[in-house]
Amino acid sequence: MAKRKKISKKKKRDRSRMESSINPFTPSFGKVPPILAGRKILIGEFEQAFSLNPNDPNLCSLFSGPRGVGKTVLMSHLARKAEASGWISANVTARPGMLEDILERTMDAANEFIERPSFKRLTSVSISSLFSASWEYRNSDSGNWRTRMSRILDVLAEYSIGLLITIDEIDPNLEELIDFSATFQHFVREDRKVALFMAGLPVNVSALLSDKSVSFLRRAAQHQLGRIEDADITDAFRETIEEAGKSIGDDALSLAAEATGGFAYMMQLVGFRTWIEAEDSSVIEVTHVERGAELARRDFVNGIIKKMLQDLSDGDIAFLEAMLPDKGHPSLMNDIAERMGKTPSYARVYRTRLVEQGLISAPRRGFVEFEMPLLREYLMEN
């Protein structure tokens, strides 16, 4: 008995040590981190909308921002908040087959109470402890997409269960996205308990809103996600590290926050790499952050910067290169035009394009500056 008790304690210590060493940072695409930096007020507004106000304009929202700013993660987090308030969610990407995917994801979200192999008419329903369900078999081709979705929404309405649909990576050229948007407005007009979140690059959101078929989306709440405040990054870093069983000094913490450039994805990269560098140490030091930040920069350049530059035109690149002589300080538009050998009106075309893509910003009239972390440094080196 004594021997078995000793082995049991050892296993318990090993398990505890293994759990405490798990890296808490999540640079994987779309994975929600344990602590979401800089979105507390916004998330609170959505929590109120899900639980208190079915007419809240935030229930139809567009999220825009450059790559790496945290659009996908925020939508995933909000979907969890919705589910905690008694909704179900269908989370898809704007790709061919999207409409059928929404239908499938909606049914999968209620997997506990839906039996199939074929589409069925719902006669009673159950989500967790809220309600129970059974289905009557029906031809899956009966009715168009709107009709099939309406059957599900009819039953959900009987039990005051809402449906949140999230669509990532908006593609304004996807015909199914236009069709969906035109149809979704009918669900809203019918007072269905539905919510819609869509996310994409600013240029794609802008192009979608210009389509006359989806004019109702222009009345949606628009949330432009940008850099996160240094204080929020610092707090999230410290809380994430301490909850995972380590500590970090003030100097190391400041260095880590600075290395992120205020971008959510970069924060996860810096944290992830730094945690690995710290290995078995219980305290994260400046040297750990220095090595981790360097590796994170490499990851960000390879995963974000290089791919983004591939999508730019020669004119876009020429505009960005014309900003480099200002060494990170705001660039005067007239100087950029002169360096490009073009007229100011010509340069303004590319200014608009690059602002819409979240690569540069306009701190004040007549000036622009780099917005994307490490973009200027990469162009300087290449």
C-alpha cells in the first residue's frame, strides 16, 4: 500500500509539472488565447447585446483591420460569449459552398439534439438543459436555402434560441456572399433572433458595402480593429504568464510589449517564443524576451509581411519605398509624390489603397506613417 501511495504522489507531481509548463500563448490561426488584450469594452457591449437587447445594432457587425490584428480571434471569442447566453453559432469562411456550410454548421451546433443522415423537419428541440428535440425526415432538397434555414429558425424561435452566423475573410467577389447578405436581411425584417458578424481586410469590407444588393449592411455596426494600447498589451502579458505559473520582471515585460507593435498576433508570437526560451525557469528574464522577440519577428515576416507584399502592385510598393527616407517618422504626401516622380493626385490613389489595407495610417492631414509592424524594417533590409 505504501509503495502504491508513493507512486501515486509522484505521478501527481509529474502531472502538475507538465500542466504548469504548457505554453499559454496561442499563435495558431484563429485560436482564442486565455487572455484577450485590449477588447474588454467592446466584448462587454456584445455580452449585453446577447443577453439583454435583441435590437442592439451590434448584433449585425462588420469587423475590419489588417492581417494579424485579431479579427478572427475576436469573432471566435464572441461566438463563445453568444453560446454562453443561450445562442448557437455557425462559423464559416467566405468560400464557394458557404451557404451549404452555414446550414451544416447550424445543424452541427445543435448536434446533441439533431439526428440525421438526411435533413429533417424539427418538431421539438434541445440545447443543453434548455429544450429537447426530435426530427421528422424530409427531403434535403425541399425548398431553397432561405426556406431550409427558416425551418430551423422557426423552431429555435419557439424556445427563444438565437442563431449567430460568423463569416471570416470577406470576399466581395464571392457571389454566395452577396446572395447570403441579401437573404439575411429578410431574417432581420421577420424579427428572427439572429446575429451576423463578418470580418475582413478594410479594402474588402469597403468593396462589399459598395454593392447595391447588400445596402442594408451599410447600417451595420462597423468596428475597425487597430493597434492595441501598450497598457492593455502589458496587462495581458503579465496576466497570461502569471496564470500559467511563471512570473516576469518589469523590464522584460516592457520589452515584450514593445516588441508586439500593438498587434494581437504579434503578441502571441512574442509570448509563445519567449515562453519556450524561458524553458524550466520560473521567471522570464530580459534575455528570454530578446531571443523570443527575434524569433517572433522572423515568424511575423514570413507569415504576414511577405505574403502581404505579394498582393501589392508595383505602385503600392513604390509608395511604401518613398516613405522610407523619413526613417519611421510621418511622411509628407508631397514628399512622397516627388520621390515617386508622380503628381500628388497620383500618389493619393495609392495612399487610399494602402490605408484601406491597413498597411499605413494618416496621423494628420497631409501625412502618412507605417501601421503594419515590421513592414518598414523589412523594406529597409530588402
